[in-house]
Amino acid sequence: MSIISSDIQWFKSIQADSDGGTISSNQIADATLNNLFPDTTGDQSAAGNITYRKIFLKNNHGSLTWQSVVFWISSQVDSDESFSVALGTSSDTDPEAPSYTTPLDKGSGLSIGDLAPAASQGIWIKRTTPAGATAFPNATGILKAEGDSL
């Protein structure tokens, strides 16, 4: 038996709008618009805006450890906006504390290490909209994680 994709789940954090704190019971809906960030408004695009969200990557397998887990941005947003990511803790609430990077492939991804059964890792996501950006509804990005199991 090995870990399969349905064993790996993404969850929002407990604070309103997934702004930090511990893991919640709210699973993030895959391939659903605005499942984490709202649309950027025209005023936000004109002035520039930075928005943070904290999510959790969880190994929901009953007995196997997910090993050597790596996380990255497999597709940036298709607008003037950009994503960057940072590892969080199980309960941190300050999105400006971690150091953000933009890993765009597995080779440059953030190393999470091993996730034991039912364990999770906090991940901060920073969405940056530069001043004067073109308003673009329904901008999307894709986050990916891979690991091994025995």
C-alpha cells in the first residue's frame, strides 16, 4: 500500500479568510475560482496590493509517512499579479515574518521533509499586485507538492 493523491489534502487556516493560525477543518476546494483569494478589485489593481493566506498541506493517510515532501508553484497567475510562498509553523499568525521565495519547479521547491500520518505543514502564500496592474478577473495559479512513500 502506498500514499495516493486522495490521502494528501489542503486545508485553510483557522483565522478569518485563512489569515493564519492553526489548521482548520475547512478543506480547500481544488480547481475552484476564489477558493483562497478573492478577485483583486480595480482600486486594488490601481494602487497595488499585497494579500496573504495561510494554508496547510496534510498527510491524511492512516499509517504511512509521506517522505521527502517538496512544495512549489507549478503555474503562476495569468495576470500582472504574482505568488510567492514560505513555510509556516503550526500556529503562526504573522504573514510578514517568513522569507518568501518563488519556486517554480520541483528542483527549486521548498523542502517540507517528512509528514507523518495525520501531520500537516503550514504554508504562507503571498499574492502581489503591482500598482497600475491591469484588472484581471479569475486569475489562477497552481500549487503542487510531491513526496515518496514506501
